Amino acid sequence: MDEAARIAFLVDRDGSAAAAKWVKRTLRIYRTSVLNHAHFASSREYRRGYIEAYLGFKCWLARQEQASRTT
């Protein structure tokens, strides 16, 4: 999954605030999916990708929050 490209697309199309809202919502969805043993995201085949995407989202949000504090 190329989450960075998806976020960049959303920032270009909708702006940073809307992208941040989407990232936060998707973080919750991914986390819930990975922790739900009935969901395919918790399976060995997909789990790592979802966790890596989750961590990428967390990093992006941290950078956005840091940038907003310095501006």
C-alpha cells in the first residue's frame, strides 16, 4: 500500500485539514481491523502491511502537528 501517495493526493485535492481528518479516521479503521481476528487485516498475509501503513499515518500526523506548532 502506498499510503503516502494517497495522503499527498488528498492534501492536493482537499487540503491538509481534510487529509488529516481522513488519516485519523483511517487510523482507527486499520487499528480495529488488525485487532479483530475475524477481519482479513489480522491475517498473516495482510497484518504487516496494515501495521506499516498505520505507523506511516502516525508519522504523517506527527509531522503535521509539529509543522502547525512552528507556523
